[in-house]
Amino acid sequence: MITLSCSCGSAGTTRRHPMRGLSADQRAALIRDAFSVSGGFLALEVDASWHPGSDEPTEGCVVLADLDSLDASAGLDADGAKTIRDLLEIGHVRGQSLPAAVEVGTVRFRVAPADEFGPAMSYLVTVGTETLLEATVQVPHADLLPELVAVHEELGADALARVDVVAARTGLAAAISRVRQERATAVA
């Protein structure tokens, strides 16, 4: 079952398949250009004919079809299905790669597709079940994960929590710079 969602709020499921009848190579091309890919899941932007629910789509609607690796590889031979499953493990949002998760002691840094209809990534820093930072950054952008790890190593977990607060107002990149500057000024 394929989940359909629209930026207007309509949602639904269907047994129709946006990749039905396509070869493994054609599917691979769609995956490389997909809205997002992460951990075996694919969000594929589809046209208005896929609009879920009984509402008619508007000009501003963005319709996404969410497929897992089984849906995306359905109907292919074993080699083609393996190719598609392997591609679905290479995470990206609109072609920008998702950096691999990083663990520093008990602190975990990861990046995933943001839960929104614009191409964006969500940066998340956790210690166990506690969230220190969660910020959304529009794609494309420079990879900020190394900067977050550096802030943690240089200034500690409290600085990451401060970055989280500032990022809500200024954006993540500016927040990292501002917190580093604040700490440098406080030390001087």
C-alpha cells in the first residue's frame, strides 16, 4: 500500500503504483531525482492525478507518494530489485546527500529528511532520550553536521542546547556561528 500526502493536508493510500511498468534503470533514475530517500524509504513527487482524497488539487499542491523498498522494487527480477533496494539505502533530499550519523560518547548526531513538503533536512542531536537540538535547514546547504560535532567537542552539550534556541530565530548555520562567538567573547 502506497501512502499519498499533499501539502494541502489531504492524505490517503492507494494500491496504484507510480513505478509500475518501469524498468530497474528507469526506477533508479526516479530514485536519484526523488524528493527524499532515507533508510529504505522513498518520497517521490507525483503529478496532480495522484492527489489523495476527494478534494481537487490546487495549483500549489505538492503530492508525495511514500514507498518502501518492497513497493519500489515490486515486479522486478532479483537483480533489479536488489539494485533498487541498495539505492534506497543512499539517503538524500533533492539530490543532497544525508551525512552519516555520528556518535560521540552518548551524544548522537543525525540528519534525516525533514517532515515537510519543501526540500529540507532535519538535524537532530540527542543524549539517550533527551533532545539537545532539532533544527530544519532548507536544501541545498553546506553540511552542518561536522560543525555541530565540533561545537559539542569544543563547548559541550549546553552549547548545543543554546544553538537549538538560537536556531529557531536565525537558522542553524547562523546559530552555530553566534554561539561560538558568544563563548569566545565570554572567555576573552
